[in-house]
Amino acid sequence: QVQVVESGGGLVQPGGSLRLSCVVSGTFFSIMHMGWYRQAPGMQRERVALISSGRNTDYADSVKGRFTVSRDNARNTVYLQMNNLKPEDTARYYCNRLNPPFPSWGQGTQVTVSS
């Protein structure tokens, strides 16, 4: 069974930066389209970024210009560089494969933006 482990979250002041990592176990990572998602308390999970196997990227309007998704296939890892963080970015962040998603989500990593 594929395992997903997210890391890199923390407490940061508005305007700060964080880099999240997501390691995916197993093979065939290089052909997977991957997404970063977030879920704030009381809110539905939303996708904030995606990266295709061909390294094409797309972003939610709310993070465009501030977040950058990348991948390292040799390390089975996808990254999310988050700059100019805002309080509304506070959420638990997850990664998962796109279509179909892995049946089990990872634990996620908490990002809190507060002064």
C-alpha cells in the first residue's frame, strides 16, 4: 500500500515562507500527477496546486504567484514552496495523487500563519 508522508509545516509570521515536502512510497512516482491540498477547520479540503508527470503546474487563484510546486522523481518527493504567507493560508496541508487519488491520505502537516 502506498504511503504518503508530509512534512515542513510550522508557525510562521505573515509574509514568511515555508517549504513543504511530501514523500510517496512505492514505484511509478514519476508518472503520477500530484496535488497539494489544504483543509482549514470547518472548511472543505481544497486543492491549491498540482504538478503533472511532465512538470506542468497549476494553482488555485488564492495562492497564484506565492506558491510554487515542484518534484524530485529521484526522491519520490513533491514540494510546495510557500512565500508571502497570509493568515488565510492557515490549514493542514496534504498531498495526494490526482485521478485516482490514493485511498488513504497522509497525516498532513500543519501550517499556521500568525503574528
